[in-house]
Amino acid sequence: MTLIITFCAVPVWVARGEEKSERSCCAAPSGRAAILAALHPVATKAEKPAIPEGMVWIAGGEFSMGCELPGAKLNERPIVRVRVDGFWIDEHDVTNAEFRKFTEATGYKTTAERPVDWEEIKKQLAPGTPKPPDEFLRPGSMVFKPTAGPVDLKEMAGWWTWTIGASWQHPTGPHSNLDGLDEHPVVQVSWDDAVAYAKWAGKRLPTEAEWEFAARGGLEGKRFAWGDEFKSGEKFMVNTWTGDFPYKNTKEDGYERTSPVKTFPANGYGLFDMGGNVWNWCSDWYRVDTHARMKLDPSSCQNPQGPKSSYSPEHPNQTERVTKGGSFLCHVDYCESYRPAARRGTPPDTGMSHIGFRCALSEVSTPKPMDKNK
Ligand SMILES: [Ca+2]
Ligand SMILES: [Ca+2]
Ligand SMILES: [Cu+2]
């Protein structure tokens, strides 16, 4: 491992036992950090494990991306043949315990922990939208609250509340905490937070195509990651909303909100919660017509990195990134977004009760498992 020290925001690599070092012109060659680094033995690059811990190698291949079965949404159509190169992906969502290590190591403050910048926000709104009172621009996030009874399911504002003081550490509001939630997926993280974590971990977010390929677990054209039936006999395969959304949660699958990672069965690739529990941020911009555009341009189906910008007719001023996998709020009759093809756009600055992420790594940056025994 190479120790990375930053002087004047320019990284300096100081690797013990290696002649080559890359220094910036403004860094003192014998600064205290360099001296301290030399005093402690540090691992060399060769000691990096061949298999990244907690990740699964997904050999690349071709697959049918999207879904045209009854109930599949327009944004999943048409099915396109897509090829992805091999990659690594986290076997489970990033947990609160893992995210805590990141914030403790870096002092990183998430989007929800910073005041809202009205100048940024207003770019995503129709011109002339009045500024909300300052009290609402304090740090906060979007918290799910069940309604008292049945509501119009088109009125999402009925169950999402902008909550001052909500953040990954206070997922349901300022008086909540992470007691007992260490192994639950981190939530209330923005796309920017997910990217920051991934960079710190030496990883990246998966592309939408990689994510869906991985979620399918080697099965072709199935409705779910495990087959075509929602339940396997009496067994729940995913943490979703059971009962009547959004007011009556019967918790038949054992969980009202998030569940600890690895609670529900892994898919064919050994990946957990690719459906349900929490949505996962992907690296792509979200367009409602991504599939239609790919169909017209087969060259865009080789390792797709997503469109150049986002587009959703419902929110023309808003930029959106792809989220995949659905969550504990998805209902079998309502959105069924725990299907691998399901996709949604979410503004990158928006953390919510049901959005988390997992990371990926490219083939080129890490040896494959087969290299381990060489
Ligand atoms: Ca549930
Ligand atoms: Ca999920
Ligand atoms: Cu849903």
C-alpha cells in the first residue's frame, strides 16, 4: 500500500522501499509527513490482496437488458442486447459501519449534513420559483413517513417529508440514531456522497448495465433476480413493503424499514439485496428513453457508460442519476422496482430513507481471482 499525503491539495506519493516517488513542486521534500511515513513500515503494492475483500468477480458477458413482461415500465423498454466487461462488485450494500469508517478517516460531511445552497437548488426548478424560508434550507434530508390511511399514490409528497436534521447518522430525523443498525445499508446519502466514499475506498460506482448484469445473477430474461415468482414457496426473497402502501406495513418479511445486509438470499452470483432493501446509486445519468436510444445505436451497447446528460419529462429542469434495485418501500402491486430491469432517476443531491449504494471495480485495476494462484 502506498501512503498518500496531500500538500497544497496536490497529492504526493511516498512509498517506502520504492525508488520512484511523485512529488509536486510545492511540497517540501522532507516535510514532517514524509519523515513520519519513512519511520513506519508500510505495505508495498504487491501485498494487495488478489481478491478485493467483500467483492465478487463478475465475468463479463452479453445479456438482455430491460424487461418487456407485463407490468414492466416504459423506461425499461425495449430490451437491448448489451455486453459488459468483467468487473468486481460489492457483495452487499455499503453498511453504516463501513460508511462510518470513511467519515472518521476523512471528516467528510455528507450533502444532508450541509446547509442547502439555494443558488444550486433553484437551477433544478422552474424559473421564478420563489425561495423557501431560510429555516427549510438548514441541513436535512427526505424521510419516509407512513400515512395515516390510504392516499392518492401519485402524491409522493404525502409520504416523503423534508426533515431538518435527518442524515445518514439520523436516518429518520434528528432524534433517531444508528443503534443496532451497523450492519444495515447506509441511507440518506446523495450520489455525491456515494462517489466520495467509492473514491476513498479505491473503487467506483457500477454503471447501470453492470448493475443489472450483476443483479440478474446469471439468469436470462427473468422477472426477478431469482426467477419469475415473487416468493420461493413461503420464503420471502427480498425486503419489500408487504401490506397496503403507504399506510399499513404488515412486516411479513420481517422488516418494516431496512434489513441487515445478507439477511435475504443471495442471487446466483452471491450478491445480496440486489432487489429490495435499498436502491443503489449507479454512475450513469438517467434518461427515461435510454433503452430506446441504445436500440437505435448498437455501438452504445458495448460497456455502456450511460447517456451524456439526464432527461426526464416529468422533471425537465432536474438532473438525475440512475438508481436501481428498489427498496423496502416497493410494493408488489405498486412499483415492483425490485425487478433487475426496474430503473429510476434521482437527483444526485438527494438522500432518502431508501437509497444507498454499493461499489464496483474495473477489471484493469485489480487482478482477477484466477491470478491469485499464479
Ligand atoms: Ca419489509
Ligand atoms: Ca437493493
Ligand atoms: Cu418502489
